[in-house]
Amino acid sequence: MKKTYRTLALTAGALVATGAHAQSSVQLYGLIDLSAVAYTTNANAAGNHLISMGHPNDVGGEPWFSGSRWGLRGAEDIGGGNKIIFTLESEFVPTSGNMEDGGQLFDRDSWVGLVNPTFGQFTVGFQDTVAKDFSGLYGDPYVSSTFSTKEGAYTNSNNFKQLVFYSAGPTGTRSENSIAWKKLFANGIYAAADYQFSNSTQFATGSGYQAALGYNGPNFSVGGFYNHVNNGGFVDQTYSLGGDFRFGIGRINAGYFHYTGKQGSLPDREDNAWTVSMKIAPHGPLDYELGYQQMHVKNAAYNADGNIPNANSGLFDATATTVHNGYKETVYASTFYHFSKRTEVYLAADYMRLHGGYTVGTTFGHTNQLEVATGIRTRF
């Protein structure tokens, strides 16, 4: 009886497997984003500015746009148009070489799934929430311009990424113990849903579910999502609508988020947030991005540090007796110079202003903050 052996060959950053199925593969990939110089105002209680390597508001000086990561991505053709897929992905801090989340090796992705030509894609494990991947299209001008089954949405560490928390589940914008379904239909309709298990005898505590529905037209995409989160017995809900319009060398994005959160004996917190942004990419190595967003809170209890907690975090102070109203607005801009499809340098800035009772810890009691950064990003 003749034996069949499978061999692995590492070539140009890809680990390719050959064997029983010609289209089976395992790929080693990665991305390094290093914000070389960053300038931040109101970086302490005295109102001093800070010049740093990496973003100062994140542990270890993380980069602005993309979490630096390496990973393994695989697919196996099992016949009949079906594929087994998986992703293992780990994030690190390039300025120090440390893991981004100490003690958690695969802190970005750890999942396996099945792709079926009729029923779509099913994945289980630790993965992005479907609302995060979906709403990035209209919440962030730096990601895909059409809805797809691929992961990846929102920039990394800056004052204009905060809309991402409206798409978070019980464990943040990545769901532990979750099962997700995604399908892009031939007529342009995109649908997705996920459920996160609490892995507790208190079934509802720590569980959550989401659903998203969109449409990719010839030069636009539009859709919305619903998010239901159970945080320690308190229910948080988010509704969102948005889309983009693509024209020649650019695209315009716009989106709206409505959030309500239970706060025990206090009135329900209610957020209304909206954003508009655009990207222009003329022929040549340069592209440009510009965006604006507002996040309004009503009846929000502060967290233990005296600040507005992120939506869906469950971190409000249960002993609080007062609630707060206010809003945060942020304008941001950037430009990228692309040396190739793999490597670019960037210059970016944002300005955030706080109104009324809206406070965030990173401004140390001040009502505004300016951030400017330059860096380099490369992929393999």
C-alpha cells in the first residue's frame, strides 16, 4: 500500500501545505505598525504635552492604526465546494517586543470554521463580533468599502476609534466562546449573526447576540446591525445604520448608533452617536482621509474613576446616585504615502473636545486633547 506524505515549505512569508487536496494551505502572515513619533496635549493633570514613541494612551505605546500582529491562516478543501478554515492571530507591541495582552498568546483570533457554498461561513471560537466587522465600513474610512465575510475593522489606538465599542459584546469587541455565521449572497445582500455563550449556569449573564444585514450596490453599500449584551444581569442594546458611497477616486461614509444601557436603580443610559468621513485616493502613492464624529450621552453613570465608561462594558459605578449628560466630538485627518502594496508611511492627527458631563480618563480632567503621530506600516 503506497503511503502519501504531506510536506510543508516556507516561501516568501507563506507556509504552504501540499497533500491530499491541491487547494489546502497554511499561511504565515503579519503586520507591523510603528508610530515613530507621537505628540499629545493635556497628557497629565498639569496640562503638559508629551512626545512619545507609540500612542501614549495605551499600555506600552501601541501604534495608531493597526495592532501589530502575526498569525497563521489555513484552509482545507474537503470536496463539494466545502472548506475548513482557521485563524490563529497574536498581537505584539513593536516598540518593546512585548505581547499586547500578557499571558494570552492568541489575543486577536483563535477560531475554526466551515465554508459551504450554499449556507455560508460558520466559525466558532474567539473572534471579532459581527457588528464590529460590519460597522467598520461606515464607522472608519480605513477599512473595506464593501461588506464581506472577512474580519478587520476600525483603527487601533486613538481618540476617534471609540465608536467601535457600540459593537462590543460581553467580552469586548472580540467574543469568547462564540459562534458566528456570515454569508454574502450573489445579489449583493450580506447577512451575519453571532451568539456568545456565557459558559455559566446563569445562562443569560455574560452572553450576547448580534445580527447584521446589508447590501452592496454597484457604487454604494448600506445596512445596519442590532446588538444585545447581558452584563452581570444588566441588558445593553445598540441599533445602528450606515453605509458608504463610492465615486472615482474616493468614498464618503456616514453612520448612526443608538445605545441604551440598564444601570440598576438609575435611569437607563441613552447614547446617540453619528459620524461622517471620507477617503480620497488619487492616482499615485498618496491618499487622504478626513472624518468627524459626535457621541452624546444621557443619564450616564460614571465609572469608579469618575469618567464615562465605554458602551457595553458594564463598568458603571453601581453605587452612583447621580447621572450625567454631555457629548464628545472629534475631528481627524491623515495622509499615507505608499511605497508599495505592502509598506507605507503616514501622518495623522485628531482633536477631541468634551462638553457637559462627558469626561474621559485620558484627558486628566481637561476638556480637549490634540494628538499628532507619524509612523510606518508594513506587511508580510
